[in-house]
Amino acid sequence: MTTQRALSPFETGYFSASDRFGSIPVAGMPLFIGSVVRGHVDALLLRRALAELAAVHPLLRCQVTAEGGDGGSAGQEGALAFRTREDFRPRLDVTEGGDDAFLRLINSPQDWAAGLFRGCLLRDGSSSRVVLVIHHGIADGRSAFALLDEMWRRYTALASGTGLPVPVGSRLPDAVDTRLASVVADAEVDELPGVFARAAAGGPAPAMLRPDADGTAEDPLGRFALDRFELDPRTTEGLVATSRAYGLTVNALLCGAALATLRALLEPVTGALPMICGNAADLRSSLRPELPASTVLNCVSGLGTMLSVDAGADPVALAREISADVRAALARRDPARFLLASQRVRSASEAAAFRTQPTVAVSNVGRIPRHPAPAGLSVVRDEAYAMAAGMPPKLTAFTYDGRLTVQVEYDTAVYGRERMGRLGRDLEAALREIALAPAPAGSGPRV
């Protein structure tokens, strides 16, 4: 039974005063995962469901301690360690408000010394929002969505008067980089920093969206923003059919459309520009044995595809390039190697190569199962958010109940709302156009 263990190098970055994973600032980053529902959510039952989650998943009831310290998290001296708190009960904050309250929540500082997991219930007339707030150092998007689904299963069972078993988890799961060390050979890892450095030295820097916001001005709606659009089931299915006809994934089409849309906002307005599409990559399938999504643990890495993108580029052609590059990167196990290699940089040039920012980052969680809900409640949609100061524009995508949701997330101290709003509107229009124009027969890859 492991009730305390040291943080791995990968995890430590999330709890340091200031650190990055590759180009992404991750120190102290919160992960918000939740559902918008019609109907009244019982706060007492929700508290019980949150307590059950913390009992089952030991990382949720941990505190981070420093060697010789008495608790807390970032900014302390000495090696950091997770230590389970058997007396921990997740806090549930109940407040009034809808979208405005959610924006205040994602813009509020988090007190991680009080716990790495809590809940918020936002009431807005006949609707409610349930939001789980989790330190990103202990969970990734897949485990967060799985945790949200488990919360609804437990809440529904409690509402029916039956409840579900609560097997108390005592053993802390090993960190993903600890697990990867036994799967990926050192030689595979050691060669990657040099490869990145040589590629960066021999090629142009990726084009980035020019900052157009006053970093000193305070946005009245909050620094961290998101613009969301949702495709109806028919349009979503059309997008799926088109992707299949071309032998592509929906994620590849999303990335191709995102690059083409973003290219229209870049300067100069004509000619080809180098652009990097960054993708979040789940490492669970790389582990042996494979780790289920239900295990609360941060297992996310990333990969990037560099393309030369012309003004007016065809999203499908870009999607083909991205798809081929991603397949090759996964075959080389680049996301796993990247996570380990980022801990072994040997020079300033290698460090700079690892911190090359993508033009746009995409995190696509895929299909989310429909959550159960007791009588009188219906889940309208899910939502997730994770953002830090200075991050490049980011897309979060997932399909819930047959509807593709895409969130455009950004830092308003860097990127203005007007231009980012245009990006979201143009991206939605591009995806709808792709969905309504299925690929011709025989356009898929030849065997």
C-alpha cells in the first residue's frame, strides 16, 4: 500500500513555481471539467458523490508536501511528494450564476494547499452547472471526463436510494514517466533532443498569430476566455462520413480546417507560411499494461506537425498531411519519447527547440458517453477548460450525445476577443462546409 510517493520530474513541473512542458506553461494549472444540466441538482447528494470519488481515487485526496515541510505545493524547497489525507473531504461551493459565474470561476486563483480537487455548483434559474476543479498535475483530459461520468453515475445511484460500492483506493498510481521508463529504451529517448535541435536550426520559425491585445489592460470578462460552438447531430455525422470517405479522422479534418482558418488571420496575407499544429497525445495506450481512462493520473504528452500553408489552402489537403505525419509520429512513439526527452536536454539549442510554440494547439478528447441522470435532470452538454497565461490559441474538442463541440480558448492579455471570435466563426463555417460536401467515392487511401 503506497500512501506517499515522490513526484516524478514530469509531475514536479506542474507543482513548481514556474515551469513548462515543452512550450506550454503548466505550473499550477487548473483543469475544469463539468456539465450543464436542466433541473435541480441536490447539493447534499453532490457532496456525497464527490466524497465517494475522493475515496476511490487516492490522488484526489492528496496534498503535496516538501521534504521537511508540512504541506502546500509550489514554491517550496526540497523534493516534492504526494501524501494521501484520509480526512480529506472535497469542498463544494454553491453559487448563483450561469456563463458569467463560470467565467469568474475559470479566472479565479486556486488554493491548492486546501486540496487538489473540489467541486462547484452554479445555479441559474432552471439550469445548473456542475464543475469539478482538479489540479492538472494529477489528471489529464481523458481521466477528467471519465471522472465526470463516474460522478454522474454515483449521483444518479444516490438519488435512487441505492448507491454504488465505494472501494477505497489506497495505492497511489505510479507517474506516467516512471511507467514509460520501463517501456521506452534510453537510446530512443536520447536521440530526440538532437533531432529537434537540428530541425529547428535548419528551418524557419513557425508563424504565430500576432498579439493584438493590451497586456496591461484588464478584460472585464476575465483574462482567460473561450468561444464555443456546437454542431448538431446531423452535421456532426456528416463530418464523420466525410472523414471516413477520405480515410481520415475527424481530428485530422478539424486540424486542417483550423490551420486554413488561422492562416487567413496571419500576416503577410499572401504566400505560404510555416505553421505548426500541436496535438495533445494520450500516453495510456503506450503503457504496459495499458492504463484505463478511469485511473486519475496525468498521462498527456504532445506532438507537432510543421506544414507550409498557403493563403486559401484546402483544409482536406492539410488534413492529409497532418494525418500522415501523426501516424508516423505515433509509430515512432514520439509523444512518449518527447515526455522523457524533455527531461534530458543537454544544450541551450535543444532547450529552445523543445520550447518552440505551435501556431495552434488542439486537444480532442473524442466521443464522450452520454451520462446517466436521475429523473428530473438532463445533461445538456459537457465542457472542459485548461489555460495558462501566454499560451498560444488552443482548441478543445469532444463529441457528446452525437454533437461535436469545439472551444476556442485564449488569453485575452495577448489575443483580442474580436479576432478570436472571428476565428471561431470562420472555423465553424469551414467545418459545416466540409460536412455538407462529402468526399467523392474512391477518395480514400488505396490499399
